[in-house]
Amino acid sequence: MGHVGITKWDYSEVNDKYRLGVFIGESKKNKYLLKFGMRIYDDSCINLPRRAKLSWNWSALFGGVLWMGYRKMYIELAVLSTLFMLPNLIFSNISDTQDTLMTALYWLVLGLLANSLYFAKCKREITRIKKLNLSLYDELEVLKHKGGTSVAGIFISILILIIEIAIYAIAHLYLI
């Protein structure tokens, strides 16, 4: 299967910016390049910046962990969910008001940092896949497969949440 805009035999235009677009997926590529602070039509910008500019992500704010699962950010999802759950496990006397404020803060921070977290994941995966020394065609196919979106990822994120809720419930029943 070829890649949009280039044939199997013409890969002279492939750079890390192109790889990033393949990893993100064709339909949302331009949106995320802009969110990451990159110019879409500037071909002089071929390397990825060290980190993405800080930008807002409404999908992450309202979708939260479901957005992370959809974007295949499973490790980030597990880490952030655990970090969110820890204060409730450590401090058993948190009031409902404090819990609500912590939850709102968590969602706001996720909305603010989501694009940066996603960019870091994209960059990490691109670097890892480039080190495999595949042919360029195969490299782009792997990027396309590892990146993009996943409806199954939404269900994986729900499963991770169920596991963490079970851990939280067990901890409150037996440890607190």
C-alpha cells in the first residue's frame, strides 16, 4: 500500500516531519502539526522540534483517558491515571469538595498537556522505528500501523480504568 503523495519508488521527500504525519494519520495530520507548533507547508522545516509548543486540546479535556486510548497512548494513560489515583489512596480523609477540585484540575492539566504528551510519544516512536533500520517503505508502514487511532484503544482505556477503580476499591476496603 503506497503513501499519499508519493509512490513506492519516490521517497526523496521523506523526512521526520513526513514521518510524523504518517504516524499521526492523514486525516488529522495538519491539525496536529499546527498544534505542535510546526508549519504545514514550510518544507524547510524537516526536523522535529525538541518539544511541542503548549496548546489546548478540547478532545483530551472532555474525552480524557478515552482520547488517550484512541490515540494509542496506553503507557501515558496508565501513568497519569495512577498519579491521579494516588492522592486518594494516600490521603483517605479527602473531602468531596477537595476530590472534585482535584478532578477538575486533573482534566484541565490533561487538556493543556495532551498535545505535548502526544508529540513526545510520536517523536519517541519515530526514533525507535528509525533505529530498526528497515527499508523506508517498511518503516512508513510500521509508523502507520503503530500510530494513528484505534477504536479498540478506547476499550483498552476503559479496561485500564476498571482495573484502577478495582484497586482503589480494594485498597479502601482492606487497607484504609
